[in-house]
Amino acid sequence: MPTKIGIISDLHATPAPVAEALSIFDQQGVDEVLCAGDIAGY
């Protein structure tokens, strides 16, 4: 079975959108999460 990868970026230290994305990834059965950067605030 192929691995499902969830990709997220431009988080800018905002927890609500991150939680939403992780919830969607969980619903979709994502196996691995890749963060493409911009995780700190401005």
C-alpha cells in the first residue's frame, strides 16, 4: 500500500491552522507529515 504524505508550510507559529491541517491529515489517513518551512513567527 502506498504511503500517504501530508505537506504543510507557512505555519508562522499559528496553532489553530496547524491543528486543523493535522485533523484533516488524520481524517485522510496520512502516514507521514512533511513541513516545508516557515514555522516561526514574523
